[in-house]
Amino acid sequence: MPTIPGASPLRASDRLQIIDSLRGIALLGILLMNILIFGFPDHRSENLLLHNELSGPNYYTWWVTGFFFEGTMRGIFSLLFGAGCVLLLDRLEKRTDPLTPPADIYYRRLLWLLAFGIIDANVLLWSGDVLYVYALGGMLLYPFRRLKVRTLLIIAAVGLLIGTLMATADLYEKKELRTKGEHALLLEKQKAKLTPKQVKEKEAWEAHQKKHTPEAQRKEDAEQITEMRGNYGTVLAWSFPRNAHFQLLSPYDLFYWDLIICFFLGMALFKAGVLTGGRSRMFYTVLMLTGYALGLSIQYWEMREVLNIRFDVTRLADRVYLSWYEIRRVLVLLGHIGLIMLVYKAGFAKKFFTGMAAVGQMAFTNYLMQSLLCGLFFYGYGLGWYGALERYQLYYVVGSVWVIQIIYSNIWLRYFLFGPLEWVWRSLTYWKRQPFRRGVPMMQMA
């Protein structure tokens, strides 16, 4: 590979351990929610009624994971992506040769991330891949890297407003489908002549009702299970259109704003010293208590309302009036940050944070490893356990993956400077083979 003059990646000594530890915690935590996509067909993961999960361990698993972790671990991971962009660019602008502008390295790094996202979705067959949209979102951040904390917070708040309005509009769109359809059916029952528009509204509502009966959803789930238990080609044929649709639409979807909110918030919190343990214990205590008190209260209310409407999303707007998802998610993840930082500053969990830092340093490898391991466990080209486990049993798989990744990451980094895919990514970014093994002189790597 040709050498880029003056360009080199961050050394291990340049890393901030608490950032790596946070990233490791978030990376493992993401699997708490992703496991539902890996192991369950679409409707079963969302609706407790389909398999009578309104009591017992499945019911309480739904409560615990949804209450504490829905969207929050991904949110912390996104915060750290924004923080990492600031950290990377700050180091690059101090070190890089004028012939290799920081923007050149930064955007090349993101383009390779985008390519890995395509591989994750369409080779490893992970339908929930975020690398692709992370790369697209990251491309927006470069011009904002030098903004002050207050300005970054304002941008994050605007993103939060946009995301909330988009999600709320979606709630009312679903409500409108029901109310207009029911009105047209009532008129028809009263022998009134329907307008062409009302006929379409009636037909759309009837189609929705037919598609969302428990029987229809169980049938769809059974078909999905059959496909996902097939061979690699069968799983690929079923997954590819879904993944392509998600990745093509992601820049226009709510999920893009979901990330942008946290990217800018992460940039602000990093610059303010919040993510590096630079604030007082009182600050983190207030952050934890406020985030949990407000965020978990909202989440409890929303989850109760979802149960009250028996998972009928067309009736949710009648109950909650506003989509609180993004607001609640940000509040709870800030509570998580406050709690983690209090434990970190207390100093009694040093081994825990050291272990998590290794996972975080290898977050790219570990993220793709989760796709590989879960694919081999659940899909038909592996063990074929897709749709076979109870909801609570999925978390035995999560625990097993956690143990593998914690042990593997800590052993690997005893001998190597980077995770295997981090090394590939860095070498491609700098178009130069990077040092890999610990203790090998730089001249031997040329």
C-alpha cells in the first residue's frame, strides 16, 4: 500500500480508558435489544399477545429490558461515536501533515465504515445493522467539530424536536387510518353513499385489520421462521430486500434523527468533560437522579399504555398524545451515564472498567462478531434456533456472547495493539499497513 505522509492513527497511549469502557458497556448492552431481531420473527418481538406472554418470565423480561434498555444502549454508543469524531479530528489536526488534511482521513474512514455496513447487512445478514447509517450521519459532523458546547446542545435539541415531531406524526397517521376507516364503515352501515376517498379509507382500514389479526401475524411469523431456518442462500434472499430498503431509506427516516441527536449530544458532553469523568460527583448524581426520575416515569407510563391498548398502535395517540420515545430515551441514557460515572469515580470497580475498556477498544470487531455469532446460532445455515426460544431464554444467548467477547477482547489485546477488524479498518483508512503485534518495532512493520 502507498504511504500517506504524516498520517497515523491514535496510539493506545492516546486513548481515554473511560471512553473505551463506556463504549464496551454500550456495545454489550446493545445486544439486549438486538437479540429480539436476531432470534424472533417481527411480530413476536413486538406483541406479547401472540404467544400468551402476559405473565411469567417472558412478561417480566419484556418489562426489564424495555424499561431500562430500550434505545438507551444504542444511544450511549451513538454518543460515543460523536465524541470519538471530536477526539479523532482534534488529534489529526494537531499531527497530520499538510499534504494529508484531516478531512481526507476522516471521510475515507467513514466510507470504509459504510462499506463494512453493507457487508454486515448483506453478507453477515444482520437486519439491524447501524454501521451504514452511522457512516452517513458521521459525514455530517465534520463542519461542526469546533462548535462550542452550547451550540452543539442547541443542535441536539433541535434534532430532538424534529425526531419527536416525526414520531408523533407517525402516531397520528396510524390513528387517522383507524378513525377514517371506522367512519367510512359506519357510513356504509347507515346505507350512505361513500365518496371514492372514503372507499379507499375503508379498504385501507379493512386491509390493516386483516393483516393485524393474531392469526395473520402468527402466519407471517411462521413464514419468516421457515425462511430464516433455511440455508445461507434462502436467508440471503429473504434478508436482502429488507436490508436494502432500510439502508436506502435510513437517511430520510426517523432512525437518522435518532442517531443525529446523540451524535451532537455526544460531541457536546465530551467537550464539557461529562464523558471523561471530568465533572463532580454531585453533577453525576443530579444527572442520574434527574434522568431516571423523568425518563423511567415516562417509560413506565408508555409501557402501561401499550399494554392497555393491547399492542394496537392505531390507538396509542389516544393515550399518550405525543411520542415521548426520543425524549425518554435521552433522559434514561443520561441517567445511565450518571450512574456509570459515579461508579467509575468511586474507584472500587477498576477491574470491571479495565475489562470493559478492552471490549470497547475492539467495539468494531465485537459488533460484527455479534452478527456472526448470533447468525450462526439462530439462522438455518448454523444451528437454526430462530424462533425456537422463549423470550427470557434469548438472554442466555446474550450472556454467552458477553462472556465470549469479554474474555476474547482482553486476551487479544495482551498480544495485539488493535482488534483484528480495527487493524483492517485503520490500514485501509491510512492506506498503509499498521503496526499490529505488541512489541514489534515500527521498522519491521514497513
